[in-house]
Amino acid sequence: MGGGDCQKCTPGCIVTEGLLFTVWIRNTWFNQTDVDEFKDLGINTVRILLGYWIVEEFVDRKMEFYPRSGIEQLHRGLKQLKEAGIVAILGHHVLPGVGQINEPFSGACTDDPQFYTDQNYHRALVWAAVLTGLSHLYPDFSSVFSILAANEPVGDANRTPGFGKYFKQFVQTVRATEALLGAGGRQYARRGLLFNSPASGTVTEKSHSRITETCGSGEVCDAILEAIPILINMSSELGGFDMNYAFGIGRLALMSQPPLMTNFMEINWQHNSPSNPADVAMGPQSYDHHLYYYFGDVAAPDPESYMKSICNLRRREKAAKFGNNPMWFGEWSLGTEFIAMDEFMRDWADAQKFTYSKSLGWIFWNWKLEESEEITALIAGRW
């Protein structure tokens, strides 16, 4: 498939969208066998990493070259997970314009990330409105309980202008979309945020009436107005939900749904006076932390130092001082900076799980990263 090297495609590159759709995604990368294994292992949560291009309507096909049909595969996977009783976090992992330096999986390796602009913040807000709408309207998306605003932004806050404003508008977009649909309605009614429901008109007319009546204009309202026709198109393409439902008899049912949990990387991911996402919380909100010892600068590169470090880790407590609580560890790894023996690896895995379990929970990152004919297909090698 490629994606592991910014300089060249690997020998196993998938070169057409058709191959990506039929071979990699549907038959290889994620399928019912995997879900069954999750369930057998007692896994209760998955973190699904999404590119902005899953909302195809605002991909610039003249400059941005990404595969299509991602939303269909997301639907399939979420349906399988729901049937297995596994809940999901949707992570905005590849941001419009790219949010980090040299991320090969973004499909746009660059040393000049362009996410931190008004245009791309807007696209991210539309993305948030669409995924929020799907999560509430589509029964097969009902296992989604949280949406991540931005995965691993540039660490230097001086290089992410407007990021704090995006935090606020992301939360407002999620909550306003929920209010528009009536989801979490009892909470929003108490806060005076619930939209009125016009008696007649098309879905577009009704939604436009509600939005303009409540907040007039502005970035958040513009993003939601742009998301509505996308959701209408998706309701036709995917089937299984009807936008008219949210503006008719389905409104009472949607009011009983809980609001989604907005999710951010915790404040200490950035330095140089970063914005605090806790300041913009409106409703349930959580925080994510990622930790890879093998990148260095965490502990001395030897087994004893690694174990001392993990057993005395204070990342959760440091985040909580800024109100970034609850927090989970959304990414971590067994990788080390030294050659590790099996006995240490077992202890290293147990120590990390024990420490991260003191937070809201943990999600292991290294899934299917080591599968090949040369490596034995052991669960430990893939998890």
C-alpha cells in the first residue's frame, strides 16, 4: 500500500482505487474476522482514524488525490462493531492541508503543514458537522461516542495560529449540530440552545431556517449549512436513515440520545503557551495522550530506566491540573530504543497497561503493523 516512506512507494503499493477498495480495505485490512477476534479478546473500544477526505464533497480533486468510497467502508466497519457491542471513537487523523510535518499516512508529505489556516479550519468544521450528524442519525453509527478534533498537531503552539479558536468552534459545531437535530435535546433545552422546528418545507429549508433563526451567520453556522446537503446526499447513497426523520416524528427519539463526547489532545501535547481545550468545553469532553518511548526523550534507553519511568508516570496528573480530565491513552507502543528480550517485553506491556488503566482507559496502536509472510501471525506481534 505504501504510506510508510515519504520518499518513495514501497513494493507493495496499491496503485488504483479499485484495488484499494476490494483488496486492502474490504478483504484485508478490516473485516468480520477481526471484529470477532476483538470480541473474543474482550476489547470494548476502538479508535478509528479518519482522513478529511472521507467527506468527499470538499476534497479538491485538482490538487488532493485520495481514494473514494471511504464512507461506505466506515459504515460497514461501524455496523460490524455495533453488532459486536464495541463502541468507537472517530479521530480526525489527517486534517485538511495536513496538520503535522512529514506524515506519510497523510498522502502529502510536507515540511509546511497548511491546516492552520481559515480555509482548512472551515473544512474541518464541516467534517465535524457531517460526522456528528451521521453519528446521531444513522443507526449503524450509534456506537460512536466521541469525535477527536485534531490528531497530534504541531507541538509548537507558535506555529499553529488560530488553533485555540478552532477548538472553540469545533465544540460549538458539534453541539449546534446536535441541537439542530434535537440530539441531546433535554440538555440543550435547559441551556436555551435547542432549535425551533418549522412546520413545513424541505429538509434544506427547515435546517436553514433553524440555523439562521438561532445564530444568523458566522463560521459555525456556515459550516453546518454546508454540511446539511452533504448529509442529505449521504442518506441517499448509504440508505438506512432519512434526514426528514430529524425534522419530524424522529425528533423526540433523537432528544433521548446522549450528546457526543468532544475529544482533544491534552494541553501538554503542545508547548509555548498553548490554548487549553478545557476552556471551551460544553457538555461531555475528554482528552487524549499518546506516548511512544522509542521516539526518545522519555527515559534512558535501557530496561531498568523504562520500567522506573512507566511506574512513576505522571502524565494524567499533569493534564488534570489544567482541567484536562478525563483522559485516555489513545496511542502507545511496545517499541523500545534497545534490543528487548521476550521476558522484558511481557513485563513492559503489563506495566504500560497497568499505568494507563489509571486513566479513563487505553487503546493499543500497533494493530496489523507487522503482518507479513516473514513474521509469525501471533496476536502479540499485531497487538
